[in-house]
Amino acid sequence: MVPFVAAVALLGTAGSAVADAAEACGSVITAPLARPVSADDPCPSTDPVVCRIRVLPMDEKVEAQRTRMRYHGLLEDMHRTEAAMREAGFTDEEIARELVDMRNQAKEITRAGMSPEEVRVLEERNIAKYGNPLGPTADQLYAKYGSWQMVIDASMRTSYAVDRELSLEYRPCPV
């Protein structure tokens, strides 16, 4: 039942990040978006997603920022799910597995609004790094971190470099 409730929560509140930004939590715009740079300019980041964002035309960069804000809203849903599961007495492992599944669902939902080229870049990076187009599994994260609490923390992190490139900062809201 929890996965169903989580999926409904993911779909039902994806737009909350915009409202949260006014209260300085959730997805917060930190500056105007930077103008696109030439594809010939060397990228200072090792993250191919950041390098791709830097050269996007402004209208696509604005849409990428909106997409990222929706993704941040989905992370907020994960924080609420963690709190509800803790209240209901679930173990760290059960919570971690649910949150990793929710994060993967969030990626799928977010990528549905992206161009095939943008999705390809993200999936290629994840396949190279994790062997999975959506990213690491709960078991891979447990093997990396050695504790389910650390998997929970990792599942709700966002890429600082991508957020910064889109003039955003993610600040978890109080639960």
C-alpha cells in the first residue's frame, strides 16, 4: 500500500515547489539564469548534465529550471513520506527502499517533460555509473554507504552542481 500512496503523493503535489519558494524552502531561485555559452567554451564541470545546461538556448534553460523545480517538489513528497513511515513504525531499511523507489519514480516523472536528447544524456551517465538508467538501487546504495539511514539521506539529495547551473537551491521544508 505504501508504494501506491507514495505514487499518488508524487503526482498530486509536484507543483508545490513554486509555492514553497516564496517561503524560502523547497526550490528557491537564487539568481537570474545565466545566458547560454558557446558549445566551444570549455565546461568547468565534470558533470555532463551541467555542461549540457550551460549551452541550452534561454527558452530551454527556463524550461529546464521549471523541470528541476518540479523535481524538488517531488523530493518534498519524499520527506513527508519518510516522516509518515517513521510515525507508522517502519524500519530504516523499509523507508530507504521506499524512498529509493520514489526517487526513481520522480526521475521518470520529471524526464517525461524532457527532450529525448536530455533524457539520453542523463541515462548514459547513470548507466555508466550504476548500470541502471535511473541511477543506483537501494542495495547499491547500501553497499556504498553501509547503513540504511545513509541510504535514506542519499535518496533525498539533489545535485548541487545542476541546481547551481539552473540558479536554484533546494532547501527541505519542515515536515
